[in-house]
Amino acid sequence: MKKNVLSTLVFLTSLGFASAQVGINQMMPKASLDVKASDQATIVDGVLVPRLTVTELALKDGIYLADQNGALVFVTAGVGTAGKTIDIKTPGFYYYDSNTSKWTSMGGSSAVPSAANVVYTSSSSYTLLGTEDIILFTSPNPTILTINKNLLTAAEIGKVIYIQTWNDQLDVDGAGLRGDALKVAYTKRAAMLIYVQGTDGLGEWLFKN
């Protein structure tokens, strides 16, 4: 009888813990999962997510559906060529977006994405084509980058283009940037253009620096 009562108490207690916030090295967790760093130099801190190559992840295309929206993995190697991994160009963190049925980069690598689409331009004026992955300006003069908001379709939501200025300012012109209806000067700064969902059904360019 005592054994049955004890088992019942353990079961009920486990239910309480299952619905509570969980802390690791943390007595009073501040979120669903709260991991506190150790103060011991011999203990490795961090959280490891699943690590896979693009090939290994691509084999799982059929099982990542709406319920897996937001799933996070770390891609160790490879370049996506089709399916849900098509936008994977470099090693790094990727999350699954069920709205686009594709893995989307969260950064985490210094590798050059899609080197075949690196554009070197010495022109002081350049109009974005939408096929670029990296644009390297070599012009010593202020450079005008013209943006067209509807260069890509909704299927390309999440495309990232890296912009590297040379030694002067980068002026961005065009109505395709959220919050940038007019030309804005960005002095001596590298930047990133991200194609995001817009209100017209096609999307628009978001400028991040």
C-alpha cells in the first residue's frame, strides 16, 4: 500500500514538473527553459542543437511540415540544390519555415555564399538584378544602388544579398526598402539586403546594417 501511495505521489509530482518552467543551473527559471552558465572554468557551456550535413537534412524533406515550423538545426557542410534545403549555401544555423517550406539561414558562418553570384563592380551606379549573392563595390566614388521591390517572387522570400562598400558612402535609392522611400546614405558600412514578405503579395527588400 505504501509503495502504491509513493508511486502515485511521484507521478503527480512529475506532472507538476512537466507543466512548470525548467531551469538548468538555475533555481528560479525565468522562461520555459532557462540555462545558466557555470562559473567553473572546466565546464563547457552552451546548447547543442542537431548537427547535420545538407545531404542528411535533405533526406528528411518529407517529414518537416507545419508542426515543425521554427525547428532549429546546424548545417555542418554542403550546399542545397533542390527541395526544402535549396537556400542552404553555407554552414550555419537554419530554421524551418513552414510558410515557405524551406530552411532559412540565421547566420553563423563567415563562408562566402554562392561564389558564382559574387559581383565586382567599379561603377558608381549599380541597379540590383536580384540574382546577386554578394556585391563588392570597388569604385572610390559614392555609389548609388538602385532597388526594385518586385525583382523576385514570393518563392524567393528570405534571399539575402551581402553589400560591401569600398571606401566611401553607399547611397540606396528606390522604393523597395521598408522605411526607405527616398535615397539614404550609409557611410563606410557593409550591409545586408533581405527579401521579405510585403503587402503586395510579392515582397520587398529590407536593408540591415
